[in-house]
Amino acid sequence: MTVCIAATCDNGERIVTATDGLLSLGDVTGDSLPGKMLWYKDWQFMYAGTPANFSLITEEIEAMGMDDPDSLSRRNIQNTARTAYRKFCSRFSSCDALDPFDMTMDEFKKTGLQSFGEEFHGELLRRISNKAALIGEQLLVTGWGHAPHAVMIWELGPSGDWLHTAAGFATIGSGAQMAQTMLLLLGQARHSTLSETIFNVACAKFSSEKSGGLDVGRNTAMYVSRKRSESDDPSKLAGTFVSFEDIDALREMWDKHLKPRIPDEARIEISNIGARVNKGKVAVKDMVEDMQALERLNQGKI
């Protein structure tokens, strides 16, 4: 239950990202995380899924980066993240079935059939496959290659991976479809300006907060990144967070100008249409909304 958004702009010179802060544990939810973002070197990782599972994936990435710093280069970053993701999937899927036998997935592939026999080996495979079907973790990785405009927006999940260079934006999580639709409607593209993209990404995030706020968290973290230059401090990120005050201003503009709603001017007419197809009956909610709409319209004329 989350959304992560990344969109490049200024012809690839900047990337604007946004996430929510919703944390869910079973039926309990809390909109408390500061943002689902993490950096390795200048690669920004965002995730949709369980924070603990994301930590297992990034721990593998960190270990590979310590063993071989080149594993985090533009040439290798996708393979590094893909390898870490596969290791997580392997452990997650097999632990219930294989841990009681003190066996790893690699050992199971080599000697499982010989150790357990065909029938029980098949049963263990079914248990592993069923557990694997529960994996829903998604990653969104952004950064740059060697060239100033060589932006990378790369998505990885249980169904595979996608490089969103042509589109210039990507979304993951339960709110991805709503967010992507809003970016398309607003005409987001690589040639969009930074100001336009900040607004578009913010609106995409706000639009994904459906289901009465229970699906995607209201808290919003936004970050604007750029390719690191020689003059940048190597100990600091090459980018800037959008302030909470600016996010509040963006939300106010969204609520006022873009958030879908039935216009006050249409309220009474649609109630009349509803009544004509319902034997003259008007719902109590419609009557209340009609009165409130009339009041707002009258106040606007004063």
C-alpha cells in the first residue's frame, strides 16, 4: 500500500521523485515513515513492499558494493540490484520449506531430489512456489551514467524489470496506476521544466491517495536530484529535498485546481437527473450536497 514516483525533466538533467510514508502491519496502518528512499553512492532506491524485506535486499547490495565498488557503476548497477533481489526471493520462498532440514536453496537444487525422493521433493517445490507467489516487493532505481543527460529510471519487481528511458517517468506500488494516469494527463515528458515536473509529480502523488486515504499515505516526501559534478561535496547528496512548506503549497493548489470533484454548478442538475430516473426520489446525501453547493455559490456572488 504505497506509491513511488520518478520523473526526469530538463531533457534528463534532473529527476524528481516522490513517495508516501504509509507503514502497514496486517490490518494496522500508520502514516509515519519520512519517505521510502535510500541512496547507495548516487543511486536513489525507492521501494514498494515491506520495509524489512527491502532492508534484506539493500543489505545484499551494500555487501556487494563493499566487495566490489564497481558493482555500483552504471554498467553494473542493474545486475547488482537484480542479483540482490533474486537472493532475497530465494531465501523468502524457501525458508519455510527448507530451514527445518538445514538446507539452502542451492543445496536443494543440487541434492534435493536425491535426498528427499521424487514425491516429497515435488511437495517441497510446491511449497516454495506458493511462497514465491506472495512476493510483491518492487524497486525503483534512479541515477545517471557518464553523460550529463544519461538518466536512468529502472524498475524491478516480481514480474521482471523495465527501463523507462523513453517515457521519462515510472511509478510503482498500489497507487502506481493512478499516479501514472495523472502524469500522462498532465503531459509529463523529458522536456518538461523542473517547475512543471515538481507540480506534475506532486499531483500524481496526491491523486494516488484514494480509498479514503487508506491505500496510499498522505505524508509526502519529494526529492530533486541531479548528476554529480566535480564541484559537489562528495559527502553530500547531489540534490535537494522539497520542503514540507512547499509540499503543503502544492497540495493546496491540487485541492483548489485539479482534485476531481463534482462542480457546485452541476450539483442541482445531476440531482434532478437522478430524481427523473428514480421516480422523483432524491437521496438525503444529494439534498445535503445541493444545499452546501448553493451556499458556496451564493457566497461566491457576494
